[in-house]
Amino acid sequence: MTFAQAALAALQRFMDGVTPFLNEVVAFFLILFIGFLLGKIIGRLTRKLLTDLKADELTRRLGLKLSLERSVGGLLSFLIYAASVVLALAAVGLLANIVQILLVLFVIILIVSAILALKETAPNLAAGLALRRNRRLKEGAYIRMEGVEGIVQEISLLETAVETRGGDLVQVPNALFQRKEVRIMRRKPAPAEPVPERTEQKKDAPKEEKAGPDGKKE
């Protein structure tokens, strides 16, 4: 076998190995192109059809602040886009792998979210149980702490509702009661009376008398 024949045989083997991969790549992008094109066309046709039917006017009469034309058209386009992506991945044999990766990412996100939620919830829960055992701090008590002053309305496991002197209802995380100093007042302080404005009457200042050259006052 000559060198040219060996080179041609190697090139043929390379093309035989690359051709299926190239076919899959072409099929992948072709499916995506057709799917996204169809999604855009169908979305526009749906919006035009709903516009002719005056769907938005119907939603306004029903009191709904919703554009039915854009919502339905956008939803149909999104569904066609998603279907084209799934078909394209299935064509190249990557659908199962992508689904597994997405499931793993979803589980990781759930675990991280649970850890963060537990990190925020656990201190408030422990503090809430401690507050319920505290006989002095109860509903109706008037408390004063940094940034909050008012009457305790409700003590739950995670938060304590405090009504301020201005009438606002503030939800205080229970963990703050262990981090900050809390003073429990025996009685609710009386509201401060407005100080009446004093009106000072200006007295006319006595006119200064000047003496003339002859010693007489002017």
C-alpha cells in the first residue's frame, strides 16, 4: 500500500467517525431553528387573532389587569421553544443526561434553601420557646428595647407582634429579644401632652432721649 492510499484510508476512517457527529450537530441546530421560528410565528398569529377578537377589552370589563393577547401568545411561543429544545436534545442523545443534571441542580438548590431557611428559623424558634416560658414577657406587656417600644400583642414561635405608640403593628423576630436588652414596663407611659406655644408680646422699647446743645432733652 502506497502512502497516498494509506492517507486516503485514514481520511475515510476519520470521515466515517466524524460524519455521525456532524449529522447530530446539524440536526440539533436545525430542530432548534425550526422550533424557534415556529414559536415566533405562532405567537404572533395568536396575538393577532386575540387582538381581532378584542380579548383585552373583555379582560378590562372583567376588572382584570392582564393583557390576554400578550400572555397567551407569549405562553404558546415559550411552550414551542421548550418543546424544540427537548426534541433537539433527544436527537443528539443528550436528553437523559440533561434531565439528570437538572434534577441534581434542583436537589442542590432545595438543600441550600432548606439550610438557609433553617439558619434563619432555628434561632427565632428557640427564642420563641424561651419567650413563652418567660412569665414577665407576655401579651399585654409594655416593652422598650432598641428600636421598638410598645405593647406586646401576640407571641408566636418565630415573631412577636408589638403595637407601637403610634398605632403601628411591628413584627419583631424572637431572636432579637435575646440579642438586645429588653425592658418590661409595669405600666404604659402616658402620652406626652403637647406643650402650648407661648406667645410673647413685644413691648415697645422706650425711646432714647437725646440732649440738645442747650442741655434740653429732645
